[in-house]
Amino acid sequence: MSALWTAAELRAATGGRLEAEVDVSGVSIDTRTLRAGELFVALRDQRDGHDFVADALARGAAAALVDRDPPGVALGAPLLRVAETLAGLRALGAAARVRSRARCVGVTGSVGKTTTKEMLRVALGGLGPTHAAAASYNNHWGVPLTLARMPRDTAFAVIEMGMNNRGEIAPLTRLARPHVAVITTIGTSHIGHLGSQAAIAEEKADILLGLEPGGAAVLPTSSEFLPRLRERAAEVGARVLTFGEEPTADVALRAYEAAPDGGLARLDQGGAPLDLRLNAPGRHIAVNACAVLAAVLALGGDVAKAAAALAGFDAGAGRGQRVTLRLAGGEALLLDDSYNASPQSIRAGLQVLAAQPARRRIVALGDMRELGEGGPTMHADLAPDVAAVADLVYCCGPLMRHLFEGLPAAKRTVHVEDSAALAPLLAAAVQPGDAVLVKGSLGSRMARVVAALTSRNDEAGAAGAGAVP
């Protein structure tokens, strides 16, 4: 297998100085997941990566990208010295994009961008070698890291791009230079930073600024900002393909039949019907599939072949993953949607919960963050949706109190300060036959609640192992 980067290529890409002649098999920023032969990049975030260079080399790193002398490292160690490590990583990512012949799809949106990225990975994987980030690496270091890790033989690349503030997507898309840009939704995530949905639409539309000549924009017909998104696409000379449930969409969802573990979707692509079985449940997943297949169409790919591959997609941890909880006396179902939350995604999660056969349907919600002054109202407005589906409601966080107090008294189970207090209460309450939806913004740390629930699997297993037949 050829090296991902040779020493000569590392020097040329970064303009750095590397005394050793090494071949690099990958790129890492975390010694906990670093594999032998990789380049360790000493980034500065909550901690300075230079403090971990010695450990990285001891674990088998082929070299380390640094901008100062790291402590505890011997003279002559394989150090790629640059002026600043983040800039060095960006340069490496840019060089990877230049040398690659891959067709690139950029993805952004208020809701669903990571799920759509993963669906694109699966769909395009049915057409050729496909590269995408292993996680939500969608920021100022995540995008260049994803590009720098791109194998030489990549046929399709999927690059997710996120933002918290205005002006963050433009430099990411100019680095990634996508052939197709997908905007999944224009919602209210980060409205507290940007001030309005119109401003969010403008920021999301900035993904079009990096499109390659002749590129295409894949846009949602459901958005009230579609006319403005079309204008932005016209400004850069991009073709437009649309997706959604509206009949005018280029790839349209005509019908959807929910099932507990997935769904059957009937799509229409330019007048041609296409039936799709999805393993991941939820109408929103079927709409995401429309976006994915529109991107395949924009690339000139085989839509039917990509759709067949897409049938193998499963939701990942924290993003709607179905987890069986094995409890004393039976099983319960956990819908782990704990990674993030917005009003739109909570309503989508509730639809999935409603489709589950269950003795009781339980909803556990943490605060939705970064909604600005409208946050309390947006939480309160969800109360009727939650009450329509849930038998029991567990909430945590100051904003979720607005939802909790808007529920009928019979549905108000528990409201506590944070997820640490909520986790043991919910874990003790779940019984065989229940279906539980856990959701909240990342800052609400609802993963704690998921961990408490899944730990009951370990307890049940231990009890079973000690039982006498």
C-alpha cells in the first residue's frame, strides 16, 4: 500500500522542515486514537498538543507536526516544523484536495447535516471508494483534517461544514472546493449568534462560494428561503437541483410508510418512481435520502445503484440509533438521539418514537442551546407535540422547564437541573416494554443519560452470568 504522505510531500504541502525521511499512513490529532505510522498534529485547543508529542512518538507516530520544541522529545526526532500547526494542517488539507481526482460533495444545514453526510458515504460507497470524516469534523480544524486524511484512490469525498457564527463556512468551502453543495435545512440552530433565520440562510448559502466551476447546489424545497438560495446559486453560476416533499422537487418524496425499525419511501426522480427501503426510521430520513440522491444525480452518478446501497444505512450513536436495553424481565428500546437538538429535530424524533410499539413511550429532553431570546418560547411551543406522543416526560435544564410546565399534569414526570441529576432517575424508571427517546443539545450532555440507561444492560448481563440454571 502506498503512503498517504511521503516526507517530500509533507515538506512541499506545508512549507515545513522535516529532517527525517518518513512515510505517513494517516493523520491524527489525538494520541488516544493514534495508530502507528500516522502523523500527529500538535493543535492547540483546550490543551496544547505539543505536550503530547512525546507520547505520540512513543505510540508509534511516524512524525509530528509542530511549531515549537515539544517537551520530552529527543534530538533528531521526526518533527515537521512549521510556523503554526493549524495553518500547517490547513495547508496539508489544501494539498490533499489539489492532488485528488475525487468528486467532492459539501454538506451544511441547520439540521441533518451529519446524518446526510453519513448517508452520502453509504450511497456513494456503492459507486466507488468514498471518503468522509469519521465523526462531526465540520469546523476550522475538522475540515482540513478530513481532507488531509483523504486516500489517494478516493473517487468521492463528502465534507461536512458547520458554523456557530457568521463568516465560518466560506473559508471551509473554499478549502474543500466541492463539486456539489447540499444545504439540508435552514432552521433556528445558532440563531442566538446570528440573530435571524435570514442570517442563517446567508451563512449556509456561503457553501456555494467554494463550488468548482460548473458545480451544482442541492436545495430544500421546504425552506421559505429557497428563492434567496436560488439567487445565491445563480450568483456563482451553479446549477440547482431541489429535494423535498413538494411535487416540484427534482427528487421528491411522494409517500412514506413508517415502520418501527425503518420505513418504506416512494421517491420520484424526474418522473421516474423509485422505491427505497430504509433501515433508519423517520420521515426526515426519507427526506435526507432525497437530498442524497439529488447529489448523486448532480454528480452524474447511477441513482438506482446509489439508492440500493443507501438501503444499508443505519443511524449512528447519538443520532437516532436504536439500542435494545436488556432488563430484568424483558427488553426496552432506547432511541439515542442525544448528540444535538432543535425544534425541528425534536419533532422528527417524536415521530420516530410514535411509530414504536411500546407499553409506555418516554421522552427525556435536555435544553436546546443557542436559540437566543426566542429560546424559552421555542421550548414551550414543543409541549403539545411532546404531549401527543409521550406517556412520561423527563426534562432537565432551565430552558426545558418552559416545555415541562406547558405539559398536561399527567405527563409531567420529572424536571431537574441537569442531565447528571436526570440520568439515575430515568435509568431506574425504565421498564421492559418501554420505548425511550433521549434528546438534547450537545451542551446539555444527554449522553450521560444514555450511558446510565445502557449500563443497565451490563447489570442485566452480570446478573445473568451469576444465575444458577
